Amino acid sequence: MVFVQDSLLARVILENWGVDPRNIEIVPQFLVRDPVIEATVTQLAIEARNGSPTGLLYAESACEFLACHLIQRHSTLSKAPRQSLGGLPAHRLRAVKSYIEENLGNPITLRELASLACVSVRHFERAFRQSLGVPPHRYVLERRVSAARDLLLTHPNLPIEGIARRVGFSSASHLSAAFSRRMGCSPATFRRLHA
């Protein structure tokens, strides 16, 4: 069983469909399987079980997607949400990328990034992906791994735990998992190879 907060559904309805959420309901269905919901919830469970290696941004993105899918496929709304016509304008994309770089060591939320881009969260996700070819959570993760790589090279005496915290990972093991997936070796091995 999956529980989605009414406040999330209401916000998504208002931002993407522009209608009063109180007039929309999720249509009850009995013994119906939705492979999109199953896959999304399974991925969220794997993330939670593994200590959220891709971070809060991934979970937030998945929940936004899940809410949109529920409304689009299983509610009294029959039309798809307004589609974005293109990526983010260059000046807004620059602002978002600068914010990410300046805040790698801090939690970064989709709502903050969407607010910087002056669009809804769902529109931001689509437009960001269209602009850069990757979803926001992956872009942030890649920037964090890249920043960690730079610190490993430029600060050979800085403990890996300290590097992890500086670039927004919850622990050295969180950094190590993400770093190994992207770079093919652990941060410690990378540091030894480039000493």
C-alpha cells in the first residue's frame, strides 16, 4: 500500500493543471496493477534500503513523478498537464547551475531549484532534463562527485569523511558508493592512484 499526502497531490494539481484540487478525486480501482507505480515505489524502496545513495533530491523527484502519474492516470482529470515547450531559458539555467555549485555541501530541494527558475516543480524537472539531458538529482550527484574528485586531488590530507560532508554526502560510505559508481574506484583508491 502506498500513501501520498493530500497536500502533495493538491499542489501538483494546482501547479500542473491549474484547477481547484478540491474538485478532483483519485478514482478508486479494485485489483488494478499499475506497472509505473510499482516500478517507482520499488525504486524508492531500494533507495531507502540502501541509505539513499542518490540523495533526497532523487526521492523528491520520484514522489513528484508519482503524484503526477496518479493524477494523470487515476483521477477525474482526463487531460495531461501543460507540456513544457522547451528547456529552461539560458539565464535561468545559469542561475540554477550557479546555485547548485554554491550549495553542494547543503541539502538542495526541487522546490528551491524550481523557484529559482520561476516555474513549477514538475515543469522544472522536464525543462531541466531537456536543457541538460539529465534529471536534476543526477546532475547534482555528478557535480558532488566531481567536487569530491577535485578535493581528493588538491587536498591530499583532508579526510574522506570531511570531503564527503563538504560536498553534500551524508557520510564517507555514501560518497564512496556514489564515487565508485561514477569513477570505477573508491575515493581512497582514486587518491592513491593520483598521489
